[in-house]
Amino acid sequence: MKDETMGQEDAVQDAEACAEALESLDQIALAEITFDNSIVDVQDEPEIESQPDDQDAKDDGVVPTEDEAGHEESECEADDQTESDTSEETILLDNLPAEDSLTRELPGLGSAPAVDETIAMGDIPLPSVPSAHEAEARHRKMSPKRRNLMVAGVVAVALVAGGAGYAAWNGYQQEQAAVVAANAHTMMSVQIGIHAAGLDCSTGSKIPVQVSGQDSDGSSVSETLYVDEHGRGIKLLPGDYTFSIAASPIAADGTIYTVPTTKAQVTIKSDGQDLSAQATFKLKVPSADTVTDDQIDAAAKYAEEGGCSSAAAAKILQQAAITRRDAAANAVSASEAQSARDADARHKATDLYQLDIPVEWYGKVATWQNGSTLCIYLDGDSNTPIVTLVAVRDGESFTPDEGDTVLGTANLGNGYTVYASGPVYPYVVPQTINGRTQDPVSTYPMDTAIELVELTTGNRYTYSQIKNDLVGKDGKADAATKLETDYLAQILLPSIKAQD
């Protein structure tokens, strides 16, 4: 009975201590926290079944008398008083010197002995854990007000714990914001796509990239950065930018590139970002002779300002570009001059008409002329004519030489028509080589036979094709003739014009 009474006293003291702690919290008003006693009553209902035997006796109709009830209450009060006295005796203070004690008069106790408030923790007895029966008894005897106070204490603890959790989360958020803010002021290296055939920036100049836009600080950006042939070399703060190629780099051999006119919109978010999908530039190599002084000067300017390791290196590359361009221009000029001479040599004229020897024939044939007759023959062999041109007045007839065939005509529009005639070599040559022609005009070495077939068909067919596939050893003159006439109608006859 004494232990049970001590447990009840501990519970009362715990409840009162909790109430005092709650009253010291300014943020928590107990008046604002409402509790429904019906909840407590519902929670208490299952415990009725575990009431003591005396409750069962009451249920059976045996009601205790007033004297018995008063006697029970007296016993409880006596037990409570006894437990309180016993608890006070557990605090040993007699051994402390009087001069070392801090004393105060306890209210309601009059001249009670002084109590030292500096009691060591080891002197405080630890509370005992109540049994299940004791816990049930305490719960039944606990008033609704005490329950509310205990629940309020739990709520207060939960609020404190929740506040600690919120503080931790808020600290994390602030830390992340600090990281983002730090990154916003950190230079980020990014890569773009570059395609420039033959460019090696370790020996040539780097590619100047014009950058404009706004960084994460809201500041406007307009500057030139330099990248290598892999598109590396740009460092910027996070932000939104526009990239474009400012000028051509200069390769070690003096190559100047065509500058693309495209622009790329990019957003820089992180270090090491690959922007090649949004910003790729293709620098093509133009014909060297078409490169202008302005292109070379612009490339040299950016090479000197940052594309090269030094101004001297930029000057060397500039001179290489000039030399390459001049050499190409001179070669083109020489070629054009030669072409003019060749055109002169290919151009033939008689008293009635003029024409140009086909380019495919030039250097492989020669000509002779007599009045309005012009003969084109195999170079070095005047006895092997390819085609002979004769001007005939309109209305007059034309008969080719023996063994020749009329291969085409061209009307001059001045009362004359030019007839083109000659041997059908795609037919004659294979027959002669095979010994099938009884009275060949001539016999031809194999090299000559091949060349004659190529000249009269424009290299569209080889000798083997003519012999085995198109004409055959049995001879198909009509097919062979068509091959030659079709070709001459394309490359020779259109150039025949009346003489001015």
C-alpha cells in the first residue's frame, strides 16, 4: 500500500511540474487548446472491465455505507501523508554544514528547518516504474484537468521538436541557396562545336568567338573569347548568351576559312557544360585564290589580340596566308592564260566558217585546211583522218571520200552547209584488227586502234566494249555509226558557225 501511495504522489508531483513548465511558455496558451472530455471518457470505458472486486460488488447491488466510504477516504489520506513524510526523509541534509547552505523559508511551513537547494543529483531517489495495475489506477483517479495538462505537455514537446526540424530544414535550404549564389558568381568552362578541316590551334591561331548577352548578375556582356579546334576555351558566368564567329583563324600553312554567319543562343548553367548541340559552327575552306586582303587582315587582327601566343607569331601566320593566297592566284592566272592559248589553238577558221576543236581532242589531234575544207586528223599521222569538214552551197550535193561516211551536218545560215565525214572507227578498227576487212584503209597498231575508238566515242566506251559488246566481230555498222554520229553531234557540230 505504501508503494502505491508513493507512486500516486510521484504522479501528482510530475503533473504539477508539467503544469508549471507549460505556464512559463509564452507562445503556448492553454486556454486556446481545447480538449474533449468525451475522448477521455471513451478511452476510459474499456478499463471498467478491469476494476477491482469492490466495483464488482457495487455492480451486484451491494452499496457501501457512508461510514465505510468515509473510512476508506481516511485511510487514503493517511497513506498519502505517510508517503509524503517518508519521501521527505529520503533527502539527507543533516550532514551538510550549516554555513554552506543557502536557506529560505518555505511558504506555509512557518519555522521549518532550512533546506539546501544545492542538492547533489546522487542524493535524489529515482522514481520507480509503476506496474500495469498501478498505471490503470492512476489513470482512473486522474482528473480531466490533469490529463489535459499532461497532453498539453506532450503537445509542447512536439512543437519544440517540430520547431527543431523546421530549423534544420530551413538551414539546409539556406545552405543550398548559398551554393547556388556562389555558383552564380563562379566562372563556368563550356564547350561548343567546331568543324574546321586541317586546323590545329597548337600551330595556328585560335578561333575568335564573339559573345554577347547577360550574366547571372544582370550585367551585360560583350567580349571576344578564343576556342581551339575542339571548341574549348570559353569561360563565363552563368547566364544567357549569343555566340558567333568573329573572324577566320589562320592555319599553320596559311589557310583562311570562310566565316559562318550563323549565331547560336545558349544558356550556361554549370561548369563543364557541352553546348555543341546548341552551338556548332562549320568553317569551310574556300579556294585560296578567292581569299581577300580584308579576310587576311581580320584574321591577323584577332590572332594578334588573343588567338596566338604573341604578336610575332600572329605576323608569321599572316604572312603565310598572304603567300598561300598569292601562290594560288598566280596559279589560277597562269592556268587562265594557258586556257586562252589553248582556246586560241583550238579555234580554227576558214573563209566560210569557224569552229573550236573539242577539249577532249585537244593535244591529241592536228588540222590542215584548204579553202573551205578543214581536216582533223590523229596527231602525228596525217594519213589517219578523224573527220573532214567541207562547206557546200545549199542545193548542191555532197559525196564523201571512199570509205568515209557522212557523220553529220551544220547549216551556216548564209547559203552554205558544212558536211562532216570520215571513217566509222568503232566499226572499222575492230574489223581490221580481226583481219575480216578484205580491203582495209589501213592497219592500226592496238594502241592507235584504242585511241581512235576513244576519240570518236568521247571515251564513253573502251575498245573491248566496242568489239565484244556494242559491235561485235561479225560487224554491226549501223550501231557503230550511231555511236560516232551521236558523239560528234554533241561535241563538234554545235561549235561550227558562219565566218563573221
